[in-house]
Amino acid sequence: MRKILLALALAVFAGGALAQSGKTEVLWLGQAAFRITTPGGKVIMIDPWLRTNPKTPAGFKTLESVGKLDLILVTHAHFDHFADAPDLAKLNNVPMYGTAGMGTTIANLGILPANLAPRFGKGGTIEPFGPNGVKITATHAEHSSELVWKNPATGKNETHPGGEPVGYILKMENGFKIYHMGDTALFG
């Protein structure tokens, strides 16, 4: 049901987005993973679970096949939204934005250095490419967010706080908006 709602939200907000010059391109890569190219040419990846995702198209099963990214957004720390985000952030040397709690956990565990795991709170808006670029607002979401991490010292899985789940509203350079709701339950 959530996947259908996500698809409907994207259809409503991204209705006519086509891969044309000056337009927003939205490419679905399975589950909640989307690669968005803005009218200004910035490439944003949301919730990247690609390598082991059965719904990811064959041509995008390697991280290099996604192409150069400028920013990564993660709605929550569950594997099917987070799995490939740290490796993509390192590969492209770009920030992986998530909620403050997730970023702190990721930096404290050494999954990413702090400069690639910036803190971002619900209701906050960032302009990562400058004042005339894309504006990204973290929205409320009803879900959970635990980070399961395999400790390299013990080889065992550990569960850590993943911060609060969020959705994102992306306002493109030309004013076009996309709402990615992550895995939220419906709320008023």
C-alpha cells in the first residue's frame, strides 16, 4: 500500500516530468529509490537500495551505473532505504542527508565521516546548492527507523537508533515540486 501511495504522490507532484532539457527527470530504480535530475542539472538520489533490490532494473545494479550524484537523501535507516547510501556517498564524495539522529549514529559508528553525514531536522529546509538552487524540506513521517549494522570487530549485527523517519519536499530551481514520502503511514 505504501509503495502505491508513494507512486501516486510522485505522479501527482511530478506528473509531466520528462527527461528533456530544462525539465525535471525522475527515474524510479526500485522500491523507494529515485534518481532525480533537476532543471539545473543537479542529480539527487533518494533512498538508494540498488545492488540487492529485486525491483532495480538490471542496468542499475552497480553503484557506478547510477552516474555522478550531487546529493543523497535518506528518509529513514531501514535497509531497504539506506543500504547503498553510504557507499554512494563515498563513491561520489557527496553528503548523505538524513535526520540528525541518523547522521550522528552513522558518524559515531564510522560508517561515514561527519562531513558526509550532515544533520538535518524535520521541518528544516536546506539549500545545498546555494540560494538559487534546489530547496529541500524534511517533513513529518509516521514510521520507525532503526539502523542494523554489522560490527566489523564481532561480525554480529547490532541495532542502533536511526533517527526519526522523514519525507522530503524538493522544490526545483524553476519552482516545480516533488514530495517523496518515504515509508510513512497516513496521517492527518
